[in-house]
Amino acid sequence: MAEIRRFSASGTPLQILTGVYLAGVLLPCLVTALTIVREQSVRFAVGLMVRQAIAAIAFSMVLAWGGRWL
């Protein structure tokens, strides 16, 4: 049993939730940004991505530090 446990995902459930949240928010944002680059401009898309990344990171920090109260 110890062998199986050693190869399982490491991290607390809260850490895994935070990682999945970031991946779920930032990857679709990247796909949308590639479409926006074709329609608008690179500068507009980068600004949009930066705002989205800041919001996602801020919420994930709240989730990571305040999630134990959930």
C-alpha cells in the first residue's frame, strides 16, 4: 500500500483544487487570446490576458490561503 501511495498525486486537496482552477481559467484564456489576436491586435490581446491572469492569480491566492475555511 505504501508503494501505491508514494506514486499518487502529491499535495493537499486544496493545492490540487488551486492548480486545477488556474489551469481551467488560464488555458481557455490563451485560446481566446489567440482568436482575439487575429481579430483585434496583439497589444489588445496581451492586455486582456494580463488582466485575466492577475484576477486568476489573486483569486487562487484567496482560495489557497482562505480555502481551509471552506
